[in-house]
Amino acid sequence: MTARTLYPPILFSTEDAAEYIGIKSTKFNEMQAKGRVIPKDFDGKRMYLRDDLDAFARSLPDWEKRGTTA
């Protein structure tokens, strides 16, 4: 029996990309429509690069507490 190496995916479907960054598919589709995440064309299907998803998540603004008390 040979050992099998598992690799994390580099391309994600829309549903998997949304799950990867922790949002619902509908919100992800909104971000894609606004050009915030750009799909790649793989055999006529929209696919998203893991590096692009990571860059998108890193580009989000920091959370600011507004008018709240600790």
C-alpha cells in the first residue's frame, strides 16, 4: 500500500469558496458581482483561487467597536 499525500485544493467552486471564507453563497455572489472576488474560467465553470480568497479576506477592514462599552 502506498502512502497518499493529501493537498488542500487550490481551486474552489462558488459554494466551496463561500464556505472557505465563512460566508453564505448569496453574500459571496454579491461580492463577486461587485468585483471584490474574481473568478477564473476552468472548463466553462467559475472557480476561485485559494490565494485570491485569502487576499480578499486579508483586505477586509478591522472590526471597530462603535459606541459600545466593554
